[in-house]
Amino acid sequence: MPERPYPALGTLLVVNGQHHDDQPNAAKTKAVLSGIQPTGAVHLGNYLGALRWWVDFQDRYNAFYCVVDLHALTVPGDPAELSRATLTMATLLMAAGLGPERCTLFVQSHVHEHAELAWLLECTASMGELSRMTQFKDKSSKESEESARVGLFAYPVLMAADILLYQADLVPVGDDQRQHLELTRDLAQRWNARYGETFTVPEAAIPPAGGGARIMDLQDPVHKMSKSSASDAGLISLFDDPKVIERKIKRAVTDLDPPGPGAVRWGPQAKPGVSNLLELLATLRGGKPDDIAAGYESYGKLKSDAAEAVLELVVPLQERYRELARDPGAVRSVLAVGASRAGEVAARTMDAARSAIGLLPR
Ligand code: TRP
């Protein structure tokens, strides 16, 4: 797989809403942390909006990446499936290019300090601020607030613990996590003011427009590609068979404008389906969506080029996944190394946090 099948990401960074000139940082003096849930298959939107940034960041920063299995417990699930999905996700992350010599890759529950610091932070956060988290409101209203798990309510605090344990400067996340990052910053600042400087106050690193953060559902292009989409036809999983991927892209919703000059144009409002395909091409191959549009007269050619670009990414990734999956023991030993490396850093922060908040040393 080419090292970078996508445009260089460096200068595209948006930190807390402002463009940020991100210089390659050979000394890796800044720390980055991010997490991904071991739920279901990763889709193309996740990959383009998040994972490829992780891959890019590992050579610029001291990067910690975890599969957040404890977060998966916030909603109902099958225990046997959880451990399988955790290993699958770790394998996929390695297939995408995360390497033990380039970053620290681990499983959240292997480092017990995550749960431990989460408790101290739960005693720092207020009911009011957690009640205002929109993701909790969305997810809990799907069942009912009455039966929603306490863990679902406290979810953002565990996420804050993930981040603060590693003194992360930057947290690459999708736009939907912005509010959780704000909460993390608030908690770190409140704690530091109350108990003394303990935590680095992190910044969110959110992909800017054109950074792949807004890949839309192929069947419903006004909504983001998401695991919770109504139909599978709009969602490209990284595990989909290449033929299925090709078919899904060829059947993507466009519109009824007759073919000819000007039919293929950029405009997410007027032509959301066509714009999404242009965005896909631009994200995968570089260039600006409106410039790319000028090269097309028909939707068919646009679709076949978009499919080709997606397959150029997905096919080698799947090959690499299959190779790694043949030796799960090797993946697990990468995770073991990651857990011990992460554990050292986490233990240091945890000691500082315990002493700051007044727990008696044993
Ligand atoms: N909440 C994140 C999501 O759903 C996953 C996550 C858990 C995370 N802990 C994290 C992301 C720490 C960044 C940093 O996408």
C-alpha cells in the first residue's frame, strides 16, 4: 500500500476552530491521543475523517491510540462479540498503517488507570454539564432515559480520562466529538484550578472542510455516512467486498439533470449526491472538488472514477488486514507492548492526580 494514498495532511489541521500551521515535528515533543470504539465495521467516512489522520499524526507526535472497549459497554452488547470486535479493530488499525514502532497502540481496558481516573473526574464533573451533552441526549432518547446506563451518561468523563492520562496536547476527532473535547478542557482546567497543575489542557484537531470529515451517505447525501444509517446501501464498510463497493457507488443517488456540460458541478446544497462523489475523489486523490467537476460531463464516468479511487485505497488495505489476521498472536503482542508503554505514562499521571486530590499514599 502506498504510504500516503491521500493528499498531505499537515497544514490542513484545524485546532479548536482555527486553522493551525502544523509543522512536522521530528522530536515528537507533543502528545496526541485518540480512541475508537470496537463496534461494527469501520466505514469509509471514519477512515477518511479520522483514521488516516491518525496514521499521519503518528510520525509527527508522540501518539497514543486506543481501542476503547470500556466505552462499548455503555450500550447493550454481546460479551463474546466484544473481545472479537476489539481484536478486529486493532488488526484493522494496524492494516491502516499504525505501527508499534511509530505509535503506542493499545486496548483501553488493559490500562486500568482509565477507569480509575474516570472516577476522580466524575467527582469533578457536574450533573448539569453532563446532561447537556448532545450525544447522550441522542443516544439515550433512542431507548429511554430511564433504562439508559449510568455509563452512557458518564461516557464523556471516561473519554476525558483517556485524554488527560497521556497529557495529550492534541486530540484528532470528528466534528461530532467537539462537545466532548470542550468538556475535557473544562474538567482539566477546573481540576488544575482546584487541586494544582496536573493535566495538560488538550485541543481538538478536527479535519477542516475537504479533510474528509464530511463524507455523506450515498443514498441520503444530506446526512453523514454513519453506522446508524437507515440503509446499508449508503454506507461503504472497509470490509465490504470490492464488487459490493463498486455497486454501491454506481447506485449512489445523484439527481435528474440530463448529462452534458455543467451537469457535474460542485454544490452541496443544490447537488448533494454529486458533490459527495466529488468530495470523495478530492479527498482520495487530491485537488479541489469544483476543479475536479470540470473534468466530467456524465455521472457514470464520475461514479466509475470515484469507485476506482475508493478501491485503490480499500483493496490493499483489505489484503493487509487478511495478512495480519492470519496471526492474531502477533497483533496481541503489539497490543501488549502498547499496554505496557501506555501504562507507564498513565501510572505517572495517576500518581500525580491521586496526590493532588488528597488520597493517602499506601
Ligand atoms: N467518543 C469517541 C467516539 O465516539 C471515541 C473516544 C473514546 C475517543 N475515547 C476517546 C476519541 C479519546 C478521542 C479521544 O468517536
